[in-house]
Amino acid sequence: MQHITRPRFSAIAALTVCFAFIAPVAARSAQIHVGAATTSITPDSPVALSGQMRTRISRGVESPITVTALALESRDGDKVRDQAIMVACDLVAIREGILEGVRQRLRKQLPDFDASKLFLSATHTHTAPEMLEGRYDLPMQGIMRPAEYVEFLVDRIASAAAQAWNSRAAGGGGWGLGHAVVAQNRRIIYADGSAQMYGRTNRPDFRSIEGYEDHGVEVLFFWDDKRQLLATGVNLACPSQEVEGRSAVNADFWHEVRSMLRARYGENLHVLGWTGAAGDQSPHLTYRQRAEER
């Protein structure tokens, strides 16, 4: 079982608090139709992992990585006012060519959907497959190459998007705000004015932590016509990099968030993890670490 540090567990638990007090809000000027789907993008072979300077070949799967699609369409009677599909991915980034590859598939699969209104996002985990050839020195055999994974990935994203779109039905939406201390600025300031990423804070010349931290947790909620929570999008200004140095496929803290929310609100809940503006933010503690872990 994956070890969860106390600060990390507390932050993840705090993320769920804001879900308890939100009631459905009906669309006022148009009827919203909602659909959602979640699909695994976990490779079935070893892969190179993205996000570090050194080469890492996965030695297993610690938690599954997924894509979660949310389809939205607003209507006035039979008239479509607008539409969109958003897909959140357990990836380091959305590499060039992936978005257009998915759009090309959807133009064939979903002729009634405007593929230009497909949006992809990544959780910025450092324990998901590498998608670019030539970034690392890789063995010739025994692994799924980055180009192979991209083909697999594009098919899975398109499948999830199509499933979400085809399942859309009348529903409702709402929003909420909570707070959770997950991110900490990773740049440390010293007496001479210099700054160092992940610098030590137990030095005599330590002075402060540079920059801003955003502890807000913005949440969107979507219900079906029976007022059952169908999907939620959780925006957190922190990359999912708690276990970023491991040599295993891992969705990082979003896996625990999804598991905890589904335990509370139902196994069929679709959770989109969104990374907000998180430059120089990190879930790693650089200050008061020993005190936090007591």
C-alpha cells in the first residue's frame, strides 16, 4: 500500500470538506445537459516516466492513471446554445499533437460535436509515461515506447470524450470554495539575497520563502436529473508531485482524492483534477517539516 504522509493526508482530507455543504443550482436561462466518463490510461508494459532529469523505467503500477471527461451542452428547447468537452489527464503535460489527434478522432466519432471545443488538461504528475521520443536514453526492447504510448493515449482520451458526450442528459450544476494547505513555494531566500529551489531552511542564513501560495480550492459540481452528484472538477494550485521521484506509474495525490470522494459520494463519481496557476509551487514541505510529521 502506498504510504501517505501526515501533511499529505490532512491536505487531501481538507479537500473533501467543501463538498459537504453545496446544494444543486438549476440553470436559469438554459437547460444544461451533462455527461461524464472515466477511462484508464495505465500502460500494460514498462514505460519511461516523465518529469525528472534521469531516466526512470517503471517497475510497476502503484496507482492507476486515468482520464476523466466532462461533456457539457446548454440548450433552449431543441436549440443548442453552446457545448464543450473537458478532459483531465493524469499526465505531466499535454504534448504537441495529442489535442489535435483526439480532435481528429472525435470529428469522425461525434459529428454533432464541435471538436474545436475539446479541452485537455494535465495534473503535472512526474510519475506518468513519457510522451516525447528522444528525451531519455531508452532500451530498445522490453518497454512501451513514447510514440506507442501516445497512440494508446489518444485512443483512450477520444473514447472517454465520446462516452461522456453520448451519455449527456439533463442535469444541473453548482460551485463552491474551500481551502487546503497543499502547496508551498519551493524557492528559499537567503541573507545575501540569493534564492534556491528546494533550498535548506535549517541554515543560519535562511530568511524567508519566496513568493505567493494559493490555498483556495475551487470546485464545480454537476448533478443528473435525479439530483445525484455525477461529476466534479476540483481546481488546486499545486502540481501532483508528492511521489515524483519514484520509478512506478502513479497518479500521485489525485488518486487518494478520487478514492476518498468516491467513498463518500459514490463509486460512480467522476473527478476532474485541475492544476491551477502553480508556478514554483510544490507539495513538498521545506519548512517545519519535522514538526508537521510528528
